[in-house]
Amino acid sequence: MFEGKYVVALGERDGVPGPVIAEVLRAAGANVIAMVTECFV
């Protein structure tokens, strides 16, 4: 599904962090071009 796609992984501090999302997307074949974990208050 994500093979060859470029993605930006935006995570949340109290939820799922960006690096975790990025690893899952890489395992699905995506190219992660940016990842960040933010705090949305």
C-alpha cells in the first residue's frame, strides 16, 4: 500500500510518537522524509 510513497510522520507526545509511526511506515515500504513528535495542548 505504501510501497514507493513519500510520507511525513507526525506523532503526538501523549499518543503515538513520530519515530514509532515512521518505523511502521518504513516496514510497509514507505520512504519517510520527515518525522516529528509534537505536543498538542
